[in-house]
Amino acid sequence: MSSQTRTLKSKKTIALVAHDHKKDELINWVKKHRAILTEHHLIATGTTGKLIEDELNVAVQRVLSGPLGGDQQLGALIAVGKIDMVIFFWDPMESQPHDSDVKAFLRLCVLWNIPTASNSTSADFLISSHYMDEEYTVEIPDFDDYLTRNIKKGL
């Protein structure tokens, strides 16, 4: 498959998501990285976004809570190039009522080559990268052939 590029600006759009049993861990991580995070545009699912707004005292763009469609909203933003990186503290020990949405969301992160962290250590590595404050050119799949393929009727 061929590829194309997209340039991430120096001010990133960062999606922040946490399952219920991981919200405290994410908020502690957010507090630790307050100075960096407040320099970027933050977007989060409903409850998590409110907690981050209260902690950082900055505006956080909020979508619906994950089980109500927030994961899908974030996935749609990834697909159109509106999210640059994802910090998603998901709970590997707890079944979620919206597991299929979570899987679809994580699939889109991989498909569109989005830097993604799923725990505090990987998030530390990601946010401490020198690319956080620089433009970065990322390779993404070019789906033009797929979108313009010949589709036969009756199949």
C-alpha cells in the first residue's frame, strides 16, 4: 500500500481517555505533566475531560463518555486527521460494556499511525519526546486506491 504524509504541528491535539478504574491514575499523570499538557490542545471523553479541566484549570474539548459514543467520536476525529496523539489508560482487568468501541478506537490509532500510550510509563516516554514541541511528519496510509476501486453490483 502506498502512503502519504501528514504534518503534526508543534502544538499537538492530544486525546486523553481513561476507563473508570484508571481515571485516578490518569489524573495523577496529568498533574505530573501539567506544564507540558497545558501547552497543547486537549480533548477527552466526557467524565475524564471534566476531571482534567478541574485539575489543570484549562479548557478541555469534551466528547461524549466512552460508552455513549465518545470513543467513536474520537475515532472519527482520528480518521480525519484532527487528533495527533492518544493517551488512553484502559483497564485490562475489567470487561467494558463498550469493548467493541474501544477495540475499534485502538484499531484506528494503529491504522492512522497515531502515537498512542496505554499506561503511565508509555505516556511518560511519549510526552518526553523532543517531537512534542516540534513539527513532525508522520506517514499515513493512502487509501485512494481502496476508495476508487471498482465495485461490482450484486456482490
